[in-house]
Amino acid sequence: MNFRTRSKIIAKLSEIVAIRERLFQSYELLLGAGRAPVDGSAAIDLAEARIELARERGHKEDVIGALKDLVAAQERRLKSLQDLLKDRFAPADLEKVKVALLEAEVRLLREQK
């Protein structure tokens, strides 16, 4: 890949991260006001965007940091769904979240090799 193409990719990924950060901040405000679901999707999306940008830049430590954020977000998501499971969620929904957490943990372990 040539330098110009890589620079364009990094610029676009940086823009995605900036947008995801704004969306996360909006989500946090809505969550604080009780007007957003407690699904953690904004934190997960932000972590995924940061992973992609760090990987493209070749910053292994930033990739690991973003993967740790992803694992933490998935753990929070699983806990919140477990708390709500009795009332609103089917067991299959919880299993999907468990899989997402396990996948994030595997990605982190692979990166830390």
C-alpha cells in the first residue's frame, strides 16, 4: 500500500473515531437522563474504531489499550443484561453477549502475545 493511500485510510479512521467519541458522549448524557438503553453499544463501537485506527497506525500498545476497553465494555454490557434478564431479555440474547465478550478477550490475548 502506498503512502498516499495509507494516509487517506488513517484520516478516514480518525474521522470515524472522532464521530464515535461524540456519539459516546451523547449516549452518556442520554443514559444519565434515563433516555438511552443500557446496552453499552456506544462504548463498544468507540473501542472498535480505536482498535482499527491504532492497528492501521501500527501502534501495538494503543491496540492493546483499545482491546482492554472493548473487553471492559463487553463485561459491563453482560452484567447489565444479566441484571435485566429476569425482566426483559431472552437467554439467547445473553448468550450472544457472552460470545461477544469471549471474542473480545481472545482478540486481546492474541494481541498481547
